[in-house]
Amino acid sequence: MRRVVVPLALLGMLILSGLALAPIYNGTLLPLLTTIAAAASVLISVAVRRLPAYTAAPASVLGLAVMVFVTVRVSAQAGQIPGAVPDVAREALRNSIPRLLTALIPIEPQPDTVLLPVIATWLAGLAAAEAGVRYRRVLLSYSAPTALFGAALYLVGPDTTAARATTWIPMAYAALAILGLIASARPDLGADTLTGAQRRTLGLRVGAGAAAGLAVIVLLSQLLGPTVAQQGNDTPVDPRNYVTPPQLDALDENPLVRLSGWNLNKDQHLFDAVVTPGPGAEQEPIIRLAVLNDYDGITWRIGSVYRNAGRVLGRSGGEGPEVTQTITIDELDGRLLPGIASPERVEGVRVAYDAETGTVALADSLRKGLTYTVTSRQRPRPDDQALLVAEVPAPEDAARFLALPGKVPDSIAQLGSHLGEGVSNPYQRAFAIQQWLEEHYKLVSDAPSGHAYPNVEHFLFGNKQLGGQKGTSEQFTAAFAVLARLAGLPTRVAVGFQTHQGRHDIRGADAIAWPEVEFKGFGWVAFDPLPKSDTVQRPVEDDFKPKAPPSQPPPPSVPPPSVDGSAQSSASAHSSAAPVAAAGGHTTLLAVSAAGATLVLVIAYLAAVPVVLARRRRRRLREGPPAVRIDAAWHEVLIGLRQAGRPAPAHLTAGEIARYAASAAEPRAHAPGRALRPAVPPVDELATLVNAVAFATPAAGPGEPQAARATAQATAYVDDLRSRRPWWRRLLWTFDPRPLRWHRRR
């Protein structure tokens, strides 16, 4: 029984140590290799147990050499690692510990990530089998497998997925240990031959020993039990925190500054990308290069933690259609690898991967002709109606993506407050910032690089003649990110390249940056603040002008020229009509010029206000998601009531406002003999849609037909309401500039 059960118990404990480590590895190659190593090491020791003790070590070392060769050969083929077996083995032995501690979970089984567990399993099997089989010290033989088991659990660390997958392993490990101890118990030494006195003495000793052991167990449970139980709620220590992961240089840490150079060299051939989208994927997806999380008021930085990875990048289970890209590098340099988010596999190169942002870096610098294949899972953009009711993470949970160190310029802070007036919904705040940027600023390719606070302020409010109010996607994205963080929206910046259907080359003109905002339940959602092709840029000063800070001193005044007393008396004594005539001529010229300028301004005002009002009304009612357009239609009704002199009380609900709007449009009286006008078009359905936008679930939210109906109802009501006013009120209605300000305040 001892010869059979003890080796089997030791073998099972060694196999369980490998299974405890297996969940943080990809595939089944690691547990297979550790099982073979455990079985071979134990069987060799069992086979030579009758030979002299000095024969066990050479035989086991020879078997270990064969096992190392097989492990390196098989894992190199599985991981597509080129090179001769001896060279690969030396490199794996030299870098196995740092590679194992910096590898991305799930770890790809490669020579440098599997060789150390296989060797440790073999040595533990040799020590356990020699102590337990040859020398029959079973309890002592458990020390090596237990140390191996503890090392596996330590390496797994706080990985919750691995912990859930291995909850049964400690129980099985303890059961095998108990089985080995039972099988190795010494047989009865002949109790029938003992005298009565000897039996009593033996029973007394056994009872005393059992009582002492029980007392020690109870004492230890009282002293150490609470401390041990408390450890169950603590997060295990992650050994990867003690090893410095791969680091990026300054060029790759902030690729945002490279956009201006790429945009100037429009024809620079960076790389080729053959994109094969799966069913349901976008035909022209954006290839992402980097995600920049941290901003210090001067520059954006990646701030990511990269882990060495094999072909598999993270655990599978992502959503969205699959997209395959075959990328060949040409003039793109640095270490960051372009690829569509979110990557799941990389073939052809060894990479480091940041699971939080989904970006990939190369161990060495990019080189011309490098070819690799990326398989990504393209996440679909969430529905706008669902985003309208989505919240953003709490400030304490998203502090990194809300940070704006240093002093934000007052003008930027004032613009952020202006854009957020009356807008409480996070998605609408982000959408308002996007609309402001795409409507007021110009996209150029020759703007200088820079995204510090002064650069952002110059982009937002600078003189157009001096390069203000225009920039590349760098300035648009940086301005959006700063304004969004001021509005309490967790924001980061992404850099990548646009693809084009029908061509594979990616050039400098394709480089682009865009902002991303985090929403609960939806993750990071991209926004596009760049002006569209049909966008007409409006002057910033027409819609917003920052106030000068109170501490700013007034401009210096020019002191009057000093005149001595004699000159003053002479001038007063010899005054004549000629200077008076000249002064009168200058005064007349100034008066005529002022009158002409005033007339021009009045004409420009009378011509511009109706055009701007009509264009803004048309844009608000026809552009954007259905929910935003319904909200805009409702505000058209409220603005119409204010212009008619019958503003709706603020305390009324939407349904009450609809009834108030019907009564507010009725004429106060009608002249005798004049026919009564028909009732004003109702807005009851519009009020119902507004309530649906505010309170309905995303799945039951209004769609395009409801948005079109809301627009038609609001337009009919406002036009009818205006037609009921006297002619002079209708004329003032046409040139009333107040709705421009009311539109911004919602």
C-alpha cells in the first residue's frame, strides 16, 4: 500500500500545483507539460529506489535535460518562436523570471514562460519522491510539493478569474496529503502481546498526547484564527508589482505632438493596412495607435502599464464583429503598433500590451518591412438614445480622467460654464462641446503643434490673423478634452489613422486624433469635434466673448501734453476764428463718419439676425439624434411663447405647458363682424415625446418618425402663434436677437 499510494499521492499533489497555475495561462500546454514533468520525475525515483541513493540524481538530471529539450521545442513551435533549440533555451533560462512576472494574463505558453514551472515541478517531484519513497519520510516529502503549490498561488496573485477556477484544488490537495499519511501509517506492533499494565501505560500516553494536541489546536485557533480569517477578505499581493514593466520613450509617450509633422508631410508613406472586416463591421474603420490618459496642463501622456504578451491579448469574450488587419510598416517609427481596437490576437511579432487601453507596443523599434496580423473585436458605438440616459463614473472613481492640474485660464473656464448652462445630461454636455467646436473653428493642416493651456486658449479665442481659431485635430481634440473635463466628463485622447476603402496605404494626411468620454455600462465612447465638409464657420465672438478677469489692470491712459503757463496765456489771448473753423470741420467729419458707420451696422444687423435665427432653428430641428431634436423642438415652443410675451411659468410640467400654450395663443378679443380664427395647432404630442425622452428606457425611446413629428408640430405652433400677433409685433419678432442667447441657455 505504501509503495503504490504514496507515489500516487505525491504525483497528484504535483499535478494539482500545475493546475493551480494553469488558469493564468492560455490554452492547455502548460498543465500538460507540468503533468509530464511530475510523472517522469516521480517514476524515475520509484524505478531507482532499490539502487544506491547516488544513482537517483544523475538519472533524474538526464531525464530533466530531455524534458527541457521537449519543452523548449514544443513551446517554441506553439508560440512561433524562431531559432535553434539551444539558443532559445539559453534565452528562456536567462529571462524566464522577469518575463513571467511581466507577462500579460492569460500568459502565452512560450519557452520563457513555461520553462521555469516545468523545471520547478521536476525538482519538486525528485525531492518528494526521494524523501517519501526511498526514505519513507512522507510528511517531510510534502514540503517540496507544498512549496511549489504556494509559489503557484502566489504567482496567480489577485487574478479573480483564476481564483474562481481553482477553488476545488486546495480541497483535493489536502485529500491527497491525508491519503498518503494514512497509507504510510505504521502497522500494529503486536498489541496482543502487551500486558495489562503496558496497555494502560500506552493508553495513558496516547490520551495525554491527544489532549495536548487538542489544547494546542484550540489555543492556536483562538490566537491566530481571527487574523487568518481576516486575510480571506484581503486582496492577495501581486508579484508583478515588484518588476518594472516595459517602458516607452518620450517619442512614444506622447504621439499627439507628431500629428502636425504627419499632416504637413501628407504623402509620407507610414504603413500599409489590408483590413478584412467581418460581418457587421465598418468598411472604413479607424486604426488606433495610442491612447493618452494623463494631462498635466502642458502635454498629454499615455501613462499605460505594458505587459509582455504572446499572440493572445487578454481573455476572449469581447463583443462586436471581428476585423483582421495585415499591417506592413514602411516609414512609421517608434515602438507603438497600429491596430484596430480592441485587439485579441497578434501574429508575427512579440509585443507588450496594455489591457486597460487596448494598445500594443513592440519590444524593439519598428523597422521597415515588418509585417504582422492583428485580429480585433470592433465594438459597435452605443445608441444615442441609450447614451442620453447614461451616467458617467463618480469623480472619485474617475479622478485620473478628470484631472486638470495647474491654473486653467479664465477664458476657457468661462466657455466651459457657458456651454454647460442648462445642460445636466452628460451626453448632451459632450454633444454641446462637440457642436461648438465643429461650428466655430477651422481645420487646417499647417497649424503648429501644441496642446498646453496657452495653446488651447489661443486656439479657442486667438486672433485669426495670428493663427487663432484654427488647428489640426490635435487642437480640436485637446480643446474638447479640457472643456469636457471642466464639465465633469471623464475624458481621454486617442491617436490613430483613417482608412479608405479601395486603398491600403496609410499616409501622413490620414493621421488623426479624437477624444473619448467614459459612460457607465458603455465604456469609452468616441466623439468627433472636427468640422464637417458642409459646415459654415461662425465667428466665436458672435456667440461668446470671455470676460476680462477682475484683477486685470485697465489699459494705460495717455497723459495730455504739458503746456507751460506762457503758452496757455498766449493761446487764450490770441484765439481766432480760424482754429474754431478747423475744429468745426473736424467735428462735422466725425459726425458724418459715425452716422455712416451706425447706418452700416444697423443694416448689417437687420440682414444678419433673421438669417442666423433661421439657420440655427433649421440646424437644431434637423440635426442630431432624435432625442436631441425633440428637445430642441420643445425649446422652440418655449422661445415662441417668450417672444409672444406669454412665457410659460417655470413650475409647470410638460403637459401643463401644452395646455398653457393652447390658451396663450387665443386672441384676447375679436372685432364685431370678424370671423373667429381656428384653434392654434396643439403641442400635446410634443409634450408626451419630451416626457418620453426624459423618463423612458433607451429601448422605448423616440425614433426618427417621432422626431419628425415633433419638428412639424413645433414649427406649426410657432408659425401660427406669430401670425396671431399685430403687424408691428411680427416685425419685431423677425429682428429680435434674444433667441440667440436663449438657444445657448436652452
